[in-house]
Amino acid sequence: MGALKLVAVSAGLSKPSSTRLLADRLAEATARELAAADRKAEVEVVELRELAVDIANNLVTGFPSATLSAALDRVTGADGLIVVTPVFAASYSGLFKSFFDLVEPDALAGTPVLLAATGGTARHSLVVEHALRPLFTYLHALTLPTAVFAATDDWGAGADTYAGGLPARIERAGGEFARLLGTVAPVRGGDTGADGADGAGERGELGGAGERGGAGELDDLDDVVPFERLLGKLT
């Protein structure tokens, strides 16, 4: 069984960056859990700050640089993604969104994704649910229900240590993500083969049956009871 390709995407702007630190720790936790299950993981990190100019040029010209194209290939070819963004104006960063705007439609279909974010205060923690999760749902990715948000205080001496604090949340998310990676194979958009052909056939048969049933139902629409009569029965 080959090694799983695990790619962490960090949209942190500073160096060093708490966003990159969180991405690294989530990747390490996932790799450890996979190793415990005798599964090897090849971990790569895509640092978006290093691609900022290439991303902007691609948005304007429509042509990616060789470096950006290679990064996009690593992301779309991964068996699993860990994505981490800083919070700006109560949402993901513009750099993070601009990068994923360049991903081809359905390129991440079925790909397991672990969502994470960093912010100055825990008040931004819901950004994972109201911004990140809808984005990757739109991309047809398979998002892990457990996400990780790290506020500034989570890294310091005054961190909330309830139930183990941030380290415990990282370990939990990494463990769950590793188990998901061990059971789900990404389905790439545009993949073809015997299984795909069989699936298409099944959908075709179901669709045909549905169309026949639908036609019968449409014939019955001529006998629809007027709304006034329905109201009359109620009174």
C-alpha cells in the first residue's frame, strides 16, 4: 500500500506564523496516527505567502506561473488536505480565497479536508463553520466534522487548558482525520473507468425510472383540487 499524500495549505502572512505552526502540528498529529496504523504519509506544505504575487498575476492574466501551477497540482493531487487560514474581517483571508478560486471545478471532489483557522480572539471561532466549510462544500470536498480554531491566547501561558486545551484538540482532529483518510479514497472530477461507467449506468436507469414516474405524476396534475375548495373543507 503506497504512502498517502498529505498536503497542508497555510495562508499565514508573517514569518514565523501561528497559522503555519497550526498547519504543521495538525499534519504531524495526522502522520503519527497514520503511522500507528501502519500507514505512511508524505507531508508537504504549500505556503501561500510565497505565492502571493503569482496568485495575483494569475487572477489578472489567467495564466499561472510554473511555481503556482506546481502548487495547484500538489493540492489537487493530494489524498488529504489540511487548510489553515488567519481570520481577517471575520472571514478567511483574501490570499486564501484567491488561491482556492484558481482550483479547477470538481478538482477536490471527494478529497478529505481538515479545516482550521487562527485569530486574535475566540470570538472568531465560528469562521470555520460560516466561511470555510461552505467554501469546501461548494468545491465538493469531504470536510471533517471536527475543525480546529486557535486564538492568540491558546498559544500562551494563559491558554485555556480545559480538556487539554489546543494540544488535545489538535490530537483529536489529527486522529479523526487519519481514520478518515484510511477509509475514504478521493474521487477526482473527470475520473473514468469501469466503476465510473457502472455508476453512470445505474444513474441512467434510476433517471429513466424517475422520468417515467414523473410523467405519470404530471398527468395527474389535471385533477388538482383548486385551493379555494381546499380552504372550504377546512372551514
